[in-house]
Amino acid sequence: MIFPLKERIIALSLLFILFAPVATIYTFLQFEKSTIRRELKWKMIAGIDLEELVLLKFSKEETQTKLRWEHSKEFEYEGQMYDVVSSEIKGDTIFYHCWWDHEETKLNKKLKILVANAFDKGEDNQQKQKNLHTYLWSFFCTAIFDWQATPSQKTELVFQDCLHPNIFNSIRITPPSPPPKVS
């Protein structure tokens, strides 16, 4: 089925309106991240006091497993970003003198939250989806309704065995005994 040009343009416009805010914020945060990196490089060039640096030591194996490398001079360790100013190898241990990049760490956390929310993987969205799922399933009973005709003419209120029994109540009227004759 081929859609007319007008309908295609409307559909593409709606998709753009849906994804444009997420893409714009993501692009802005990436730009801000690159700006912070450039500022940091200039600070490093100007000279950083050794007291401001963090000394981290790892085995060669740990550098491959515990560190997530952005590039040769920057890595993430335990959710924190570090820029390598200098490194020193002694035996099987590597010592890194690093700048603890608080601004980039905050930006990475914002990016993770943004991406998680965009794809409904955030903690709030997961809880909302769980609540919605529970609500929608409350419309269906878990046990099969077993109805049997009884000779009495009384009306009774029946609570079915559902997820939320107070929501689903029905009135059961027993058929007359003997059944009426159809002419």
C-alpha cells in the first residue's frame, strides 16, 4: 500500500517532533563534554599541581577489565571519569597520575539518564510500566469462573477470584426452576 505524499510528510514531521528534543539535548551535552575536554587540556598544558592529581594503581589485567577507555589518555573507573596526566610501570603494576574529571562525570550521568528515559529504561519509567501492567492485568481473572445453576431464585453477590476482587463483582441470578416453556 502506497501512502500519498501528504501523509508521508505528516508522518515524518510527527517522528521528527517526537525525537528532536532528545536528539537536541544529546547533541548539546556532547558539545558541552567536548568543550570541557578542551578546557582541561589547556589546564594540563598550563601545569597542574601534583597535589590536585589522583594516583591510581592497577595490574595490567585490571586495566583491561576494570577500566573503560575512552581513548589512550582518558578512562572511566567505577562510574568516575579520569584523564591520564602521566603513567609509570613498575613490574606488573601501572601507576596513573590522573585528573579526576568531576564535570565530565556529571555529564555522563546526565547522558545515561537521558538515553534511559528516551528508551523507557529509567527507574521511574520501569516502575510506571510495572504499575500500568498490573492495572491492565487487573481486568482479567486468574481463576476460571465456575458457574452452576441452582434451584433457588435468590440473587447473590459473587466476588470472583481475580487479582483485585473488589473491582470485579457481579450479580448472579439463578434461573427459575423448572425453566420456562418457549412457545
